[in-house]
Amino acid sequence: MTIEELLAGSRSYRRFRENEPLARETLVRLVELSRLCPSAANRQPLKFMISWEPEKNAKIFSHLRWAAALTDWPGPAEGERPTGYIVILGDTRIAKQVRWDDGIAAQSMLLAAVERGLGGCIVGSIDKNGLRAALNIPEHLEILLVVALGVPNETVVLEHGTSPDELPYWRDTDGTHHVPKRPLEEVLLQ
């Protein structure tokens, strides 16, 4: 796949085929690839926790919030939940503040996931205290993001030339997820 195809295919998928589990090795490979990403001042403060087992997945799922703009949707129903997670952590013993490394790593993971026929969602709306307790995450590791992964079970359509100002995204009556994208003329300043 070209980088254009990977970027177009890397959407925020929120419904998955729960009956198609991910293997531990797949998640390890995504972490390995993200380890190669650039890091501010080359500090490399990121740490990762992975989950592919249903019991641990359920613990993580219960501490995530899904799609704030879909106010009548509480998140993926049973049977449509992610089958793998990567929790991205910042080691405060290495760097007191992580600026961009987490976003670079998360996006790289999603691109690598798309290349493998998977999809994911970068989740930043997290009950961090609850997740810390559920996974026994040490205090020196700051919870930054969670990447939810699996085989997508929804269609996501880009709406080019539309503004996300009034409605950031929506689902139609068929359940297709629509994502507005500002036109190039609006984002490229002359």
C-alpha cells in the first residue's frame, strides 16, 4: 500500500469483529515498529502495555469513553469491541513531560495496523485512575493514550470539502460513519 492509501484507510474505527481475535505477536510487532519512531530530544520515554486476552480487554474497555459527538451511542456493543489494546505510557523518570512522542507512536501503529488489514482508534478519553488501578500501572508511568485495535466492522467514509465545525462526525441510518475533511484550500495558507 502507498502512504496515501494507508492514511486514507487509517480512520477511527469504533466497531470491530470481536469474533476475530488479535494475536499477541501482532501487538508486539506494532510496538516494535513504533519504537523506531522519532522522539523529542531522542529521550524515548514511552512504554507500552498490550492486551489481547478477553478478560484484560474487558478491564481496559470499561475505562474508555467512545465517540463524544455520538451522544446517543455508549460505545461498541458486545460482539463489536476491540480485540486488542496498546496502552501508551510516558515514563516520568526519563522525561517529566511527553510532548509529541505518544501521537507519533499511535499514528504509526494505526498505519501499520491498516497495512495488516486491521483498524483502530486512538482513545484519549480515559478514566486514568480506574485504568491505573485495573492494570496495576506504577505511578511513575503516566497514562497518555490507548490504541484500540481489531478487524473493523464498520464502514467509514471521508466527506471531503465539508466542515467539522458543526458536526465533527456522524452515522447515517445504515450505520456508515461519516468523517468531514476540510478542503485543501482551507488548510493551505498562501
